[in-house]
Amino acid sequence: MQKTVESTRTNRVSVCIELLIRERNKGKSLRQLGQMVGRSHEAVRQVLAKYSP
């Protein structure tokens, strides 16, 4: 059961990161992205810095 929960969480996070990268490439600001996902623009910036190619 624990493994299923962890994989679901991982899949959801990766989808969210893909969404952030895609929307950022379309030209949305960090503040707009933060409002979309309910995080601060600084948290969004850190995620994009870590995962964006």
C-alpha cells in the first residue's frame, strides 16, 4: 500500500512540474504560475530551476 501511495504522489508531482515548465515556456510569469498551483512565485522558481532543462 505504501508503495502505491508513493508512486501516485510521484506521478502527480511530475505532472505538476511538466505543467509548470509547459506554461512557463508559453510565457506565463512566475506569479501567474504560483497562483495556478497555490504556491509562492519563489517556490515555483526553485522548482523550475531544479527540473527545467
